Amino acid sequence: MTSELRNTALLVMDLQNGIVSRFAAMQESLLPFKQAIEAARGHGIQVIYVRVAFREGYPEVSPNNKSFAAITRFGGLTESDEAAQIHRSVQPQPGELLVTKRRVSAFTGSDLEIALRSRGIDTLVLTGIATSGVVLSTLREAADKDFALKVLSDACLDADPEVHRVLMEKVFPRQADVMTAGAWIESLNES
């Protein structure tokens, strides 16, 4: 394994039951995620899963937070809740890290940065749901933390296809290399 691959992690973000279920009619849309995960494992790249979840009683959720305040009224997304568990089609294997975050970005309210730095990771390959949520927030914060970034365009999903397109074509390329999962896998096979 090259040092470049040894210093790379694939982040699989918010592929948890409560979020994947919104795209249930599009099960084929999970194929690029599965392919990227298999390729990362095959090349010895660290696969790290990130989920959003809260402790019972939601002590992390402020009533000022528009995104999460509704959860406190309707329930769900606690750490033990089925909606917060990683989707069965992309389950972590033993030894793969599961990071629980408390906000939109994979870094906020989690120990992700500590885990990455302790492993010598300096390059992140981003995948996740939603493009306009966890992927955007994580990309911005990771860029500010000086990580090299790649985004797998077809291993990111968003409820709004136009927002997804604009982010992939106009916003993300300023801070990351944007490519398909297939192109990334091909680059791994060539290295």
C-alpha cells in the first residue's frame, strides 16, 4: 500500500436507517456507496462511518437549532434508536470506526478529528446523505482543517437534484477533487 493510501480514509456519512429510508425507492442509488466501500477495504483504506444521533432526552439539542429542535418534539434519532443505526446494506466490518456526531458536520460534537489525526490520515474521501447537509458541512470544515479532499459525486445523495448538481459542479471543486466512485476506484487500481 502506498503512503498516499495509508493516509486516506473513506467517510461514509449518515447512511443510517432513518435517512436512507427517504431514498428507499432508489435502492440502486446505494450501489456507488457499496462499490466505494469494497474498493477502500480492498486497498487497505480506512473506512469510517459517521452517523447523527443524540443521547436520551436530547441534552445536545438547543431549541434555537431549527434542524434538530423538531426531533425533541417527535422523538427518534437517539443513539439506540433503529433510525440511527447504519443501514444493513453498508454495515461496518469489525475494526471499522463508527463516529457519532451531534450536528450536521461530521466533526462537530464528535471525536472524528482525533481519530483521523491519531491514524495519520490527511486525505478524506467523502460520501454521504445529504449532499447539501453532511457532505457540504464536512467538506467546508475539513478544508479549513487542511485535509486533502475528494468527493464521490454519485456516492452522495440529496433530495434536491439541482442543489446536488450546483454543489458538485460549482462549489465543491473549489476545495475538493470531485469524481465518480468508478473514477476513484479506477485511480486506486492504477496506483
